[in-house]
Amino acid sequence: MTGLLRGGMSGIMRRRDANNAWYLAGGAPMPIAAYQAIGAASLAASKINLVSPGTYDAFAGTNPTHASATGWTFDGTTQYLRTGIVPTAAFACLVRLIDHENTNYTYFFGESTTGAHFAMSGCEHFDYSSWYMGNLLEAIPKTLSGVMGMAGYTAYRNGVAVPGSIPAWTATTTKELYIGGCNGLAAINWPSIVIQAVVLWSTSAGHATWMPAVSAAMAALTG
């Protein structure tokens, strides 16, 4: 009986922990995938999809360096993680980053297909952050550390919607999303960077309510 009670309580605690997960802050919908590199015990643990372990776990590419205190460090030349996830224009995402290389036209996340990009840069033309879908939405200042995201055609930086709209898709893509680089752009266009957490949704419905909340929860994660 004691064993049954212990197992039952353990199951309840696991469900409670899932319901209080950072990627569900503000009533956010269940994501396709969430990865937390900061605070993860190992590189292997950091690549597990917290939403559904074993489905859409991140995988190399070429593995970045991992440290629990900081997250994934990508060298900007060879290192990137694959997700197996192909986006649509309805997707939403958030990426927490630090130490973005201060150089021009370097994309740290996403995929690039003519007319159907899904990518972000913290340092476009040295002075801008950029969000890339049908074309670019650029906004001063650059983002070398912080939380960047997209929800539909709305760009987010540190939980605040960026004025304007990201130009709409005019095509579709079959390319999966990369972390630490951009699938479809040469490695010369990938920055050296530290990425600490990533979350992806297949919907952006109601994003004005929950994107700021999840961004704040991501920013509070510690090693």
C-alpha cells in the first residue's frame, strides 16, 4: 500500500510540475518542443524535448559545447543542432540568448527558403535585430543578449511586441529548423553565440497574452 501511495503521489507531482512548466506561463498552449540548456545536467539532457521526450529531441548537426551554468555555446562555424521540425507561417517561437557575436548578417536560429523563411538575427547590418519570414522586419537596437521570438507575423523582443509586421510568407518550406545556425544559409552567416532555452509552438493564436509571460519565465531560468 505504501508503494502504491508513493507511486501515486509521484505521478501527481510529475503532472503538477508539467502544468507549472515555464513554457506554459500565461496560459500558453502546449508547445511542439521546449529545450532548456541552462540548468541541464549534461549535453544529452539539454537536447531532450521537455514537452515530449523522445519526440523532436534536438540532435547534432555538430554538437555545441554545453555548460549547466550558461547553456549551449556555438562556435559560429561548424556547430548547430537539428530539431526535425518544419515550420509553417502560423508557428511561434522564443529563444533566450547571450553573447551574440557582434557582426553583420548572422542568423542564430531557423531556416531559410525563398518566400518562406523562419529565422532571427540579433545583429543585422550591425545595428538591428531582425525577424525573417516573407522578408525582413528590422528594429533598432541589436540584441546581443535577451529573448527574441516570433508569433505569426508579430516579432517579440524581451516580451514586448516590436512595432510593425514581419512580411508574410509567399511560399512554403520543407526545411527543418536549426538551433545555433540557420538551415539554408551558409555557416558564414551563423554567429558565435550562447543559447540558453528554445520553445516552439505550432500555433500563434492569442499570442499577445502568453508570449510576454513565457518570455519572462524563460528570462528567469537559472543554471
